[in-house]
Amino acid sequence: MQVVADARKAGAKDNAAIIASTVDRLKKKDLRFSVEDPDASENWPRIWFIWRGNGSGTSAKGHEFFLKHCLEPTPTPSPMKWPRHAEGC
């Protein structure tokens, strides 16, 4: 909702202009995804919504995706901002 309000404040009049404004802000890195800094106060409350499934996946492929992308068993470079107490965990 804040993204739409910011786009309208910048002069966007319709959905296409709001989308264009949002894409432009993402490309400029002026707008960031909340997952990149999960501990920032503006990213609360956290909500994980799953429709007709469960958190660990409802199939073998879902389970594989969960292990690879949610648990990250091997260290991978990430654009996320980690709080000091989480470094080295």
C-alpha cells in the first residue's frame, strides 16, 4: 500500500504508471524487498501465508525447494542485511 501511495505522490495516475514507477525504483535500488532486511522495523509483522499446503512442501519437489531455498544448508552469497548478532551463525 505504501508503494502505491509513493507512486501516486510521484505523479502516477493509473495502474500502468504505478507499475512503471515501482519497476523504476527497483532498478535504481531505491525500493528494496523486505526479505533483504527482515529485522527492519518496517518489515514487521512477518506473515507467511500458505494456501492449501504446509511449510515443508506438499510434494517431493516442494520439499526439495524448501530445503534449498528456505533452510539454505550450504552458505550462499546473499543481498540480505544480517544483524550483527546473526553473523557467523
